[in-house]
Amino acid sequence: MKMEVSEKEKNLIENLRCLPFGEIKIIVQNNEPIRIEEIKKSIKL
């Protein structure tokens, strides 16, 4: 089974590969990733 990858999905994969470590949130609308939110600061108490 072969699947087509959209330009937004390619961009998502490229961004994931550039992230050395961390946590992200992926926002999806109509089965397409539209935005990545990267957590910048987390404080453990």
C-alpha cells in the first residue's frame, strides 16, 4: 500500500528530524497538520 505525503506532512517530518530533544504539540485540522507548538519552558517543583 502506497500513501501520498502532503507538503505539510513533509514539513512536519523535517521539523521533527531537526528537533534534538524536547516536547511538541501538533495541531491537526481536516486530517492535516497545521501547526507545531514547541514547549520552551517547564519548571519542576
